[in-house]
Amino acid sequence: MFGWDAFKQYFNAWETSTAKVVEAWMKSPLVLEPAGAWLTAMMKTKAAADKGAAAAWGLVGLPTKRDQERTLHALNQIQSRLMDLEEQLASLKSESNQ
């Protein structure tokens, strides 16, 4: 077990010193600015790709994600109204039976 304890001690010392260096490095503007620019570029690329994919699906005649969400929302509203009407009908039946 002495080997394991020595390994843990050396690892903890290495991890502590490395964490300080990496934390300082990650807070540096030399890292943050290019990383932010890269993230912004990737998000713009993804948005353009999503828009292109939606346009392609629309040209083929298939519903896009927005169309599907709109349809699901309408179905949810219809279902909610139907449940309300069922509750009102049950309430009216119980009143008429009393």
C-alpha cells in the first residue's frame, strides 16, 4: 500500500500546481478572446446551417421544425380545451343527477 499512498501524494501535489497554472491560463485574455471569437463563428455557422436545412426541407415539401412545433402547440391547445369541456360535461351530469 505504500506505493499507492506515494502515488496519491505525488498526484495531489501535481494536480494542485497544475490547476493553478491552468486556471490562470484559462482566465487570460490571450485564451478567452480567440475562444470567444471561435464560439461566435461556430454559432453563426450552425444558425446558417439550420436555416439552410429548414429551407431545404421546405422546398421538398416536408414540415420544418418550426412547422412541427406550431402543429404540436395547436394540438396541445385543442387537447386542453377538450379536457376542459369533458370536465364541464361531467360537472353538468353530476348536477343533473342530484
